[in-house]
Amino acid sequence: MKNFSWMQLKISNMIKLDLHRTRHEDARPKTIRFVEEHWGSGDEADIVTGNSKKMKDIVSGVLNEYKLKYQISREFDIQNQGYIVVWFE
């Protein structure tokens, strides 16, 4: 069996919703389905928005409605602001 570091395991099991190539009008229902699927799981997930401010606003609006904690990218990832990290507590 191959040895994996904790970081490799965490990345390989990452929950992600990728909204690339998604129209703005489809982003809200996709995000709602994703949130409801993972609601209360205790998982951490990435929602890939790309650099579109409108897409980030749509996603963060849904996350605010569900009162979920989230942040734009990770603190150590200052080069890539094209995703939102969300915690399903």
C-alpha cells in the first residue's frame, strides 16, 4: 500500500462544486442542491466560482441564507481567489 501524507488524503477526498461553464441563472439552484446535499455533514468543501464577482455574489448569497461559515479562498492561497471554502457544520 502506498503511503499518503495527510494533505494528499485531504485533497483527494475534497468535496467540490465546480461552477465553471455554469450560467449565472443556473448557479443558484446548483448551489442550493449542493448545500442541501452536504447540510450538517461537518465537511469542508470548495465551491469553484472563477473570478466572476457576480458568481461569487450568487454563491455567497445562498451560503448566507443557510447561515453557513465560508471564506473566499484559503489564507495561504493568495494567488487563487476563484473559489469559496464552506464549512457544513
